[in-house]
Amino acid sequence: MSQGPRSGLAAVSSALLAMSRHLEVRDVLKTIVASARELLDAQYAALGVPDDHGGFAQFVVDGVSDEQWKAIGPLPRQHGILAAMLHEATPERLADVRKDPRFEGWPSAHPDMVDFLGLPIRDGDEVIGALFLANKNCPKPEGSCGFTEEDEALLSILAQHAAIALTNARLYERSRELTIAEERSRLAHELHDAVAQKLFSLRLTAQAAAALVDRDPSRAKGELQQVAVLAAEAADELRAAVVELRPAALDEDGLTATLRTQIQVLDRAHTARVTFAARNFRALPASQEEAMLRVAQEALHNALRHSGAEHVDVTLDRRGSGAVLRVTDDGSGFEPKAIRRAGRHLGLVSMRDRTSGVGGTLTVESAPGKGTTIEMEVPGG
């Protein structure tokens, strides 16, 4: 990533803006490391996030190829210079890290490092990581460190903002985990209702068959065949509960697959017919896909719980470099202005906030007895 040294407020500003663009913890860590190496013009940079067992929960490097990284082997432990920054929470600037009495060596495939600059990343009194740089790209007189006091001051500014970015990313991921857990709970409840309805029907049909066995064996046989059908449907619902009530794997599966899976579950759990189609859709930035998923879930919840719809259609279409999500139902509809005057929102405020937060637009078309269409458009990356 490094393109040579840069200095001054413009370079610092560029690094901080790069950090603020990401919400995933791993992306934030990689951006911090790459920004630090470019800002201070070092050959190598790394950032370690400690775990509670003497190792690192995450360790990100920049300046080392994938092949080198694999050859180095397992993640380092908290010892030597690394431990000093994590446990003593003090900066370290060394002319030759190999000559420090705390140096304990490194694997044979590890690149050779000489001058060294490291700072802890703190959130209040807690050390949440440590940032390391090695081999400054500059002439170095014998026995001196290429990293200067100015470099240390710049890295200190970066480390302070890195703490904010890392904390925000953790809060975002925690919030997403809670949202996923809430969605799983909601879907589990809906599937439970569907299975309970099947079992109730099965029970009534079995009772009817028992009452007909003596006086009308032919009809009893028909009822028993229906029992078998209902039992098979209930078994299918239970299998769906096991297979599909996993956390929404938006990052791994993408928006199309995640929506399709959730809509299949809703279609089975409700009497309304719920369908999904995606046409020419291509992947969007993670934040936009997350927002589109949540808007779709909110719109589906409204349609299935409040509108009395018999059909709900969800489509995902490409539009330019972006995409359009459309959720349409044939339910009772409503008067949007009357809803606002009554202080009811049906989740519209949340949907508008999510949409505007990713630079998109939300359109709501509805009228009493005419159903509802909610359309969300995002610009893409």
C-alpha cells in the first residue's frame, strides 16, 4: 500500500478518514496498520489485539506477503517487547530491537527487523491493542533509530483515533449480533406457531379418525392418510427450524441468498404467500446490504403482521451501479399522512433512517384497501 512518505495534516487526515470508512473490526485493524506504515514510511507494520490467555485474539500485518505470513507460523504470544507495550502501556522506540534485553527471537521465516517503534492503543485505562512499526525507510547513522520523536507523536495521534475506530467497530458488531439474535428469536416464534398449528390439526384429524374407525372404516382410513400428511409437514417445519435458524450470514452469503432464505422461512410460517426474485443484482458495499436487509425485514414484518395481505412480493433489482429493493403486498393499506398524524410509524422512521444512512432514498406508496409498496434505492459503491 505504501507509496512513499507523506507528512503533515493532510497525511494524518487521510489516515483518519480511511479508518472512519469501515465498520467491520477486521477491516478497521487492516486500515489502521496500512495507514500507520504509509504515514511513517516504514517497511513493516503490525497491530495486535490481546486475548485473555497470553496470546492475541487478532494480529494484522502490513508489508509481509501472504506466503511469508503463512511460513512464519502461529500468532505470536504476549512476551518480550509486545508484552511490555500491552502490560506496561508505554511507547517503545529502539535503534535495534534485536539488542533489547527483552528480545526473545522470532521464527526463522520472520523478516529481519532493526529499528522499531511501538505504541499501546488505549480505551481509557484499558489497553485494547498495540501498534508496531519496524525498519524506517531512511538513512540511519550507526546505532541510531530511524523513527523520530515526531514519528512517535504522529503515531500517538493515530493510536488515539484507532482506539475510537476500533471501539466503534466492536460496538457495531455487537449491535449486529444482537439484531441477528432478535431476528432469530422472531423467526423461531413464527416457526413455532406454524408447527403448533400443524400439530393441532394433526390432533383433531387423529381424533376424528378414532371416532370413525368402528362406524365408517373407509372415512377413517382417509382421515389417517391426512394424519400422515400433516405429520410429514410438521416434521418439515421442525427441520426448517434446525437448518435455517442460524445467524444471518450476510457477510458470507450475500444479500440475495440471505433474503431468499429468510423469505422461504416466512412463506412457510404464514398463511400469506411470500415470494422473492432477484434480477441482475450485484454485490453492494456491506453497509448498504445490511441496511437493505433490515428494511426488507421491517417491511415484511408490517405486511405479515398488520396488513392482512394474502400475497407479499419482494424483488431486488440492479439500477445503474446501485440497486432497488421493493416490498409489495395486497393488504389493507393505509393513509401515510394519517399514520403520521396519529403518531404511528409502522417502522417507517427506522426504515427511512437506515436508508438515508447509506445515501439511499425510500418511497412509500399506500392507500386504504390498495395494499402497500415500499421501495428502497441505494447508489452502490
